[in-house]
Amino acid sequence: MRFRPTASALRGTLIAAGLALTGLAATAQTPNATYQAERARCESGASGQDLAACRREAGAAQDEARRGNLTTPAPGQQAGNATDRCSALSGGAREDCLKRSGAAADPKSTTTSSGSVQGGGIIRETVTTIPAPAR
């Protein structure tokens, strides 16, 4: 049995390809298009921010995007940033900071995160089991 493409199958393929290209175009927006979308979020109240602060942030992000300064950091860079933040601390505080950030693994510790930036902050809690001293 041979497969023969029909007009409707070809039309469906072309529509799917067009939708895929539309999705790609939507993710690669110009700074102005992104600014307009952010402003719309501000005006609708969906941002969860004060209106004036939201507008200010949207404008600042547009300016930085035009300068080419808005980039997504590489995963390795994010881990390096976490380590750098913890390096300002000393001793046990530094070790705890590294555990909370995920930069240091400890089989006796568990770290959980809750909350959101939009909701006011991310809370990270690390629980470390310390065995009782031997008698």
C-alpha cells in the first residue's frame, strides 16, 4: 500500500508549519513588542505589582533590551553567582548558604523552597539532621 498525500493532508501540514513559525516569531519579540505586552500586564493587574512600579520596570526592561543587556544566564553562570553570594559569609554560615543555594550537596540535609518572587519572596529552608552525641 502506498501513501499518497491528499490536498487536505498537505493543507494540514502547511497549517501546522505556519503555527509553529508563528510560535517562534512570538518568542523572538522586539523590545517594543515585549514592552507593550508587559504594559498590558501592568494595566490588567496581572503582574501583581503596584501600577507605577510595574510601568517603571517595563520601561527599564525595554531600555536594557535595546542595549542588548537582557540575556538569559547560562546554567553554569547561575551556579557561579550562587557560590559568589555565599563567599561573602564565613564558616558555618557560608556552608549553610551553599546548601540552601544547591551549590553544595549534603546527604544529611534537605532543602525545600516555597513562595514566589511575585508573592514577595522565595523562602528556602534547609533541615540538617545532627545525630545526638554518644554517651
